[in-house]
Amino acid sequence: MRDAALLEIKTIDAFYGDFQALFKVSLSIDAGQIIAVIGANGAGKSTLLKTIAGLIHPHRGEILFKGARVTGLPAFDVVRHGIALVPEGRRLFPSLTVEENLLIGGQSGRPGPWSIARVCELFPVLAERRNLPAPALSGGQQQMAAIGRALMANPQLLLCDEISLGLAPIVVRDIYSRLPQIAAEGLSLIIVEQDIAQALRAASHVYCLQEGRVALEGSARDLTRETISAAYFGV
């Protein structure tokens, strides 16, 4: 018998005002699993993560985390339950140092393995720059700091929104090479990614959104380029 999923999303609809961004989206992820959510711009990928994180409340449907209903909870409560978001564009606080940005991530007080020392072990460059203001970092270093800030909440589920956006390929490979280490600490990850090849390498399971609907899902190993392309572009 299959164990219960860590996170289960059941047919959620989400809106921005009168505009519907998600239509009956369902998704599940198991403990220790890495899944990718792919799709074109405007497909609903970021909306899905924001809905899971409590930044957008679904109009219909249900979100279960460790079997408990978290649908409609405010974002700070979602973090306390064990879900943390790495937002698109990093969103570091520019007036604060790297270390201060990391400390903000730990305000929920959840126990766990992640501390400033552990984050700096994962991303050694942050240790060298911990006293610098966030804008003094390169784009890749800011992304590492944003991931570290989310890890400081000691989540069980890490939501990563477009972590390769605007970064050089060598930096993207460096960041993605750390994801197995993060998962080894017992975390599950949902990665929103436009780089399909990168997503397929990182994840064991893939969901493709097209105009706010799940157009395709399956094992990253089994999906063909043709089926992904058809779902991605809706052709």
C-alpha cells in the first residue's frame, strides 16, 4: 500500500481578480522526492507555487500537507507547517546584509538541521560575503542566498521558482548540483523551471502546465521530447 503523499493538491482553481490562472490543478509529491513543474510563460507555474505557499488562496479545491488541510492558511502559517518558498527574482532585502537576510528566514523557529553555518557549508561563497549588503552579490550568489534564506526555515518542502532565471549556464549547473545535498537532508522539492533539459535532469517526476491546466505528467525518465513539446505548446 502506497504511503500518503507529503503534499497533495486536489483540483484547485486560483484567480487574480477576475482572471482565472489555475483550472482544477492536481499534484502530489512524496517525502524526499524532487518534482519539476514546466510550462511556457503565463502557464500558471508561479501561481501554483504561490498558492501552495499561502500567498494566493484558491477559490476551490484542497491542499493537504502531511495529511492536514492547509488550504487558505496565511503564508506565515504555511511556513510554520514546513513549506518554504524561494521566490522568482530572489527578493532579498536590499538594505540588509547576507547574514541578516538568512536570519530572517529562521524567524519561524522550526527545529531542524539548517543554520547559518550549514547554509554557508552548502554555499561557501556566502560565508565570504555574509557581511556584505545583498545587492553587492552577483546574481548567482543572490540566488544562493535566497535558497539559504528558505532553508533557514527548516522546511520539509522547498518550493523553487525559476532559480535559473537570468543566470549563466555555469552558475545554474553549480546551483543545481547542490539540490541532491538539500534533498539528502530529508527535504522534498518542487522546482518551477523553463529550462526543460535542466528540469528533466533534476527531477524524478514532471508536471507540464499549459494555460493553467495540467497538460502532462509523468516520470522524467519516461517522457519523450515529443510529448513534452506537445503539452508545452498545446499542439
